[in-house]
Amino acid sequence: MSTSSMNPFLFPSLSRRDFLYGLTSSLGALAMTDLLAGDNLQKYDLKKPMHEPKAKNVIMLFMEGGPSQMDTFDPKPELNKLHKTESKRTGTLESGEKFFVGSPYGSRKVGQSGLDMSDQWIHLPEVADELCNYRGCYAESLNHPEALFHMNTGSRLGGDPAIGAWANYGLGSENKNLPGYVVMTELALPQGGSRNWSNGFLPGQFQGTRLRPTGSPILDLHGPRHKNRQHQRQALDELSFLNKVHADKHPYHDELESRMQSYELAYRMQMEVPGVIDLAGETEKTKEDYGLNQKETAEFGKQCLMARRLVEKGVRFVQIFSGGWDSHDYIERAHAARIRSVDKPMTALIKDLKRRGMLNDTLVLWLGEFGRTPDNNRRGGVYAIGRGHNNKAMTILMAGGGVKAGTIVGGTDEIGAEAVDVAHPIRDFHVTLLHLLGLDDNKLTYFHGGRYKQLSQFGGEVIKELIA
């Protein structure tokens, strides 16, 4: 696909009203945004990848708050030796008297590949040989909102298109009855809220569609009780006739034409969406594998299972946010609880995708907005056994989708403070992710503010060491 084929003038601009309309979670708004995407993609054939893709879909498991690399997948024996000794390190978010913090967990080699995992991971070792552990990524900001925006949109300022929106823009959804980009969260939104899955300056139809964690995932999914399908069909036909009469008098009123078709899509979605989000048809064994019968894993397990069902139906990009990883104090207790909540579900997800023959072309990611420091502040003479924010080192787990399975790529220094081997900024990670999807960051552009813009902001390079 050439840059010229991405000419933004092919796309009608959305009014402020339509933009705000698309931000809701109702069926009508979902239908409107997806219809616009499907209609434009069909007209201008923007679904073809730019080169041979290794992945068709992405499931991003986002650990909001910043998981600790040395307490999960990057053990540091030298750091353990320094436990509770004075640290003179500078450049962190907090100042004052500091001390080194060794990991409260043990670590061991798992799988035939010998990947490192803390002893808190009980189930994930079963899929160790499917994982690629990338230890060389580093961020820019030490503040949560900025770092979240950066990892999700390529910009620290917020308001730019999310990576899922770029993927949706470049490839579209394989199912016209479902959105191309779906987001799931726990009860609390991540810091920065919906700006983490915004369409930014892209047309509104490319934004992420959030499925609510409680109640109906999409509002107005079912029609009113006093109307059956035949009644709805008759009403739509009559409304379509009236709208067409008006449209014939105003042939350049594109929003009216799109709105007319959105009602048709909403009608179709009422038949398809319930079947996708209803887990009743899954076997009891599958539900048990995902942890749906255990309180600490039920919510994340349900979302992981829904993610598998969504990509199976053609959704391009699914993102799940899991909060609570910002462990400044009591990291032994806090991180252990968060690991238990995601360990079983994400293991089941990878196994399930492989069993169904979907792992080869579905890229699964586990990451946060940054890593953690090897030291922490003493507060009132008390050792706070936790970690600060660290934008110089983090761990990203990857599985499927064309990455090197059973490998460790890159590395941090002996105390986990900084990426020193195969070290790359977030923009290179984004460029690599697009590359795996068959997209070229330098060609996937959109004209806005007087220039062509791209996910990486100003270009980047593919991290070749990650690609099989």
C-alpha cells in the first residue's frame, strides 16, 4: 500500500457531534463507527497489508501501573545481595534516602527453553516455550498518564490515535458485524481513561470500542420488548424510505447516508454480538481453564476468553487492561496478588489459541507502561519494600504472531536498572508490532495539522531480533 493510497481526503471529516456520538458504548454508536469504517474500507480497499504479515490479530494484555521486571521475568541475583543497603542512584521520580530492594520471590528456569520466571507464576511455565521475553525496551516518562499514552498511542501528550486504531485504520475488521478494535477494562478505567484507545486525529470509526465489565457489555444490545424482529425490520424499511427521499434532495449529505446504513448494521449486530459475548456455550473445562470459577481470576479470565472469541470472529485488535501493578510498598503481597489474577487466564489463552490453530497468526502481548526501580525510598527511617517508576527498563512478553518462541531477547544491567542489550525505545517496539501485522509505519500515515503523521511520530526501526 502506498502513502498516496492513504490520502485522508478520501475520507469525509466527522463533525464534532458524530465524534462524540462514537465515544459511547451503545449499540447505535458502535454500529455507526464500525459502519463508517467498513464502508470506507470497502470503497478504497485499505484492508490489504503492505507486505506479507506474520500476524493477523493482536491481543494486548496491559498491566497498568508498571509490573516489576526483576520480580516477574528478569531475576537479578546481584540485586538480592544488595538488599537494604544504601543506594546512590539518581534520575528517579523521587529523591531522598534510598536503599536497594531485593526480590521477595525466588526464581527458576522453566520449559525446555529455560526462560526465567519468579516462583509466583504457577501456570505460565506450561507455555514457556511459546514465549519471547523482550528485556530491552525502555520508555520516556516516569508519570503514569504520560507513560500510558506513550505506550498506547506513541505520544506522551494524549489525544493521538491508539495503536489499535492505527491497526484498524490500516487493515480494518474481518467481520463487518463487529468492530475492528475492542477494549476491556476492570471496574476502574486506566489513568487517562478512553484517551488510551482514542482514534485521535483519525476518523472516529477507528477508535476502540469498550465492552463494559458489568451489566450488558454494550448498551441497547437488545431491542425493546414490545418490538420483535419483524417490527424492527418494518420500521427500518419505512425510515430508510423517508431518509432516502431527503437524501435525494441533499446528495452531498454524507452523514445522512452513513446514519441510514448504521441502522441496518445495528439490526444485524443484534443477531451476532450476543453470540460472541455469551460464554454459556463454552465447555465447563474451558471455563475452568480460564479461571472463571475462582474469584481472583474470574474477571480477567472472562475477558481473556472473550478476547479469544473476538479474534476468532475477525476482530483485529483486542486490548485488556488489568490494574493494580503500581507497587511502591508491600510489593511481595501486591505483586503476588496481581500475578495470581492473570497467571491462569493468560496461560489458558495461549493454550487455547494454539489448540485451535490460531496462535501462529495471533500476537499475544503482556506489558505495562514502564518497569520498576531496583531501589526505593526510606520513609521516616522505615524500609518501604516496594519499587519506584523506572522508564529505563521493562519486560515485555510476546507469544505467537511471528515472534521467536522460547527466547530471551535483550537484557538489563546486573541490578535491572537499565536496558543495555538490544535496547530500543517504545517507538521501535510499535514499528515492530505494525511490521508483524504487515504494515509499514513510514507508509501508514494520515494527513493532519499540515503534515503526514504516523504512529512512531518521526520514524523508527524494526527490532529484527524479535522476529522468527
